[in-house]
Amino acid sequence: MQPQKIQQVVQKLQALPPNRINEVEDFIDFLRHRESDLQLTQVAMEASGATLQGLWENADDAAYDRL
């Protein structure tokens, strides 16, 4: 992230009432957790892709692929 954008976010945080800071922190934690989950899913998909390729690419399923 650009330093200027980070500074803008910090300024907005500083303008919030103290009781809202915890909400922002919880939301940041949620976003980080969701990003971690997305990365894990992507790695799992890439790792299993080669293994499952034989199941996806076969003559029996070719008719369904053309639908």
C-alpha cells in the first residue's frame, strides 16, 4: 500500500471515537483471516489440480464438456 494511503487511513482512525477503534481492529483481523483462507484455498486447488486432471480430462466426460 502506498505510504500516503496508509497515512490517510491512520488519520481517519485517529478521528474515530475510542469505542470504534476496537471495531476497526476486529474488522482488520477478519479481513486478514479471510485473506489467509483464500490463499490456503488457492494453494490447495493448485496442489490438487495435477492429481485430478486425469479425472477431469477423459473420453467419457467429453460429451458433457461440449454441452
